[in-house]
Amino acid sequence: MVEQINTEKFDELLKGEQPVVCDFYANWCGPCKMLAPVMEQVSERLHDKAVFVKVDVDENMELASRYGVMSIPLVAVFEKGELKAKNLGYMSKTEAEEFLTKNL
């Protein structure tokens, strides 16, 4: 399951031991809406490898700015509090699984 979180919760998760996969999105974004079910499916398969979250860039502008999110959807992998990898744009389930398997 992909939990929608805010900046405060995001910062807490980054302090944890488990990697964090974050889907930066906005409600008005068509490709973001297409990516949401893909991320749900991938999170079910890889839930033991990372915490899956989504952050609305309109509601959490400071967080989006901190990581230079200029375009969405952007899927970012964080490990030990640091940005490890990111993928911009829509991904199919296969592409998302390949990207995350490679980076988790």
C-alpha cells in the first residue's frame, strides 16, 4: 500500500532504517493518476524492501523544492536519508519493478 504523507512524516521516515520510495505527484496531473495504480501494484510486491509513500507537491511545496522536483510524476528512492535514484514520468508496471529492483 502507498500511503499519502506530508513533509513531517516524510522526514520521520527518512530517519528510519528502511529505504523509502516516494511518488511525488499532484491531483491535477494525468500521468500521475495513471502511475498511482502501478505504484500500488509494485508496492504490494516489494513491500518488504521499502516503505512506499506519495507526496502531493502542491500541499508540500517545501519538500518538493528541497529535492528539486520540477516535473511530475517523479518516483524517488531514498536510502539512509539520502536520495539514491529517481525516475521522471509515467512507468509501466514492468518498468517500475525494474527501476525499483535495481535501486533497492
